[in-house]
Amino acid sequence: MKIFLETYGTTYNIVTSEIMAAILKNKGHEIVPEKDAELIVINSCALKGETERKILKRLAELKDTRKHVLVAGGRWTEPPLLISP
């Protein structure tokens, strides 16, 4: 699968995204630019304040792309319907 990784948050999240990329590549997936992706993975720290607003805005943008989206890392408390295509 062609996957785009998008990272928000701390240095820890950046490292986590690098680990995710390595694992995904090892499993045969391809890390690609967003325009080529079938799946977009958003990796974030605990959602609060400005980061939460950024991610919710980003998810609203991605909803229009009809691509699959996975939010990983931190805690995620928004209802699943918010990010369903």
C-alpha cells in the first residue's frame, strides 16, 4: 500500500513516525508523497489546544480527498464519524 506519514507534536512523535516508516517499509508498504498515497497516517502527541485545532482542520481537509486516514499516537477522543469518508 502507498502510505503518507504526517507528524505533529514533539521530537518523540518524529522518531515514532520514523519507526513507523521503517516497519511499514519492512512489511512491503511504500512511503510516498501525499498526492500518491492510498492511506494517510497522522501521528500526533496527545491532542490539546493548538495541535488539536490543527489536526481537526487537517482532518476536515482530508475528508474531501476520499482517502483512507488513520490517526495514531497520543490519545484520540473525537468520534470516528468525524473522520469517516
